[in-house]
Amino acid sequence: MGRPVSIRIGEIDLLPIVDGVAHEPLSEVVAHDVGADWCCPGHPVDADGRIELGLGGYLVRTGDRIVLVDAGMGQVDKPSVQAGGLLGGLRAAGVEPTDVTDVLFTHLHWDHVGWSTQQGEVIFTRATHRVHAADWEYFVSGPLAVPGAVRKLSPLQERIEPFDTETELVPGIVARPAPGHTPGSTIFVVAGGGERALLLGDVVHAIGELTDPQWHGLYDLDPVGAREVRDRLADEALDSAALVAAGHFPGLGLGRLVTAAGGRRFVPVT
């Protein structure tokens, strides 16, 4: 995996920040409607049938704001997962945790909020943290809240600004609700100078879900709603100038979805 590529969207800088990588059996990540074999050169499986899943977030510099979209997994070291590099990646880009002005969560699964707190301490102490209200209620504040999420995220209570509709959160970054994977799953549209990048979070986990709509993820709370969102976004991106990226693409790399040989192909930005 090469060094992440910095992308310019108009006057906005966008840089993947890799926290680490997981290797999971393909059969535990996605399934196919009619049982076809996986055929996705841009996101291959290894000899043991495992797929590489990137972990991390995206650093966005827009105007005077320094924004982090998702906060990786945190410090994890086990046979299938190695993570913990997000703060080092930020520092390599010249950003200290106290420089971050905004943290935007696509959703509140543990592998997207890992560096938001550590041992009960907030890491990005000057940042406003934003998430869809439905996810905050589902994971943290509601009657059926998830205990692990409550412990992890409660320290952010005074720093959270929830939203519940499509809105521009900071100049050049629009939150677009995309429920299905979780109740408040959100994509972020980075736009400037007539250019766009769609940060999809876990609307898809693997590139093959964009290139073949019969592949679908296995972690969606609402599989029907998640499929509708995924198909709509894939159709929107297809043969457009928009860049797309998702929370677990290899190296968190961006690319374009194009028509090729009667199907779809993901062309990475190099």
C-alpha cells in the first residue's frame, strides 16, 4: 500500500489518514444475491479468502477549518487487525490533535470513533464533534443504547452538535443522511470549484459493492434501506466527475466509478 494521495477539490485539500488495516474473511463482510464468486481486481482477496479493509479517516482543510471525517479504530493489535496510526498520520500531515476544529462521524460504529476518546479522555479537545441525531440516540442516549458506545462516547456529550437533515456543516462539506447501515449513517459531500468527492463511510465496505450491485454488506441494520442508498449513490457517481471513497477501501483511496466492458469499474486516483 502506497502513501495516501492528497486530493484537491477546488480550494479544499482532502487527504486519507490511515489508522491501520484489517484482514477479514470475505464471507463475513459481503454476500452476493446469486452466489457469484468475488471478481474485483481493485479490492482482491488473498489466498486464504480474506479481504483487506482499510481503517482511518479523512483530513479536510477548508478555509480556516481543519476537519477530520471519522476517527479510525484506535490502538488495536491482534492477528486480523493492526491499528493505531491515525495520530501519527495526522502529525505527518502537519496536524496536531489540538489543531482539529471539527470531527464529523459518518456513523458511530467502534472502528470509526476509536480516536475520539482514549481511556475516557477526549483527544480532539478543541473540536466540535458532529453526528446524525439518530445515531447518537441509537448508540448513546436512547433507551436501548449500546453500553460500549456509551462508555466510549459519553465524554463527548458537551462537544456533540447533532444534525438530522442534509446541511452544510462547514464551508464546502455537506452532510447527507444515508440511513441503512445504521439509523443515522451519513455521507459527506466535499465540494468546491465545481468538483466533488463523496465520502461514503460504510454505505459500502468493499469496492465490489459499487461495481456489481448484487454484492451487499453484511453489517447493515436495515439491509433493504442500505441497498437503496448504495444503489442510488452508485448511480449518481457512475460516469460522473465525482470522486468516491469509503471507510474501508484499501488505503482509504479515492477513485471514480466508470462504465467499462458493459459493467462498472473503479478507477483509483494515482
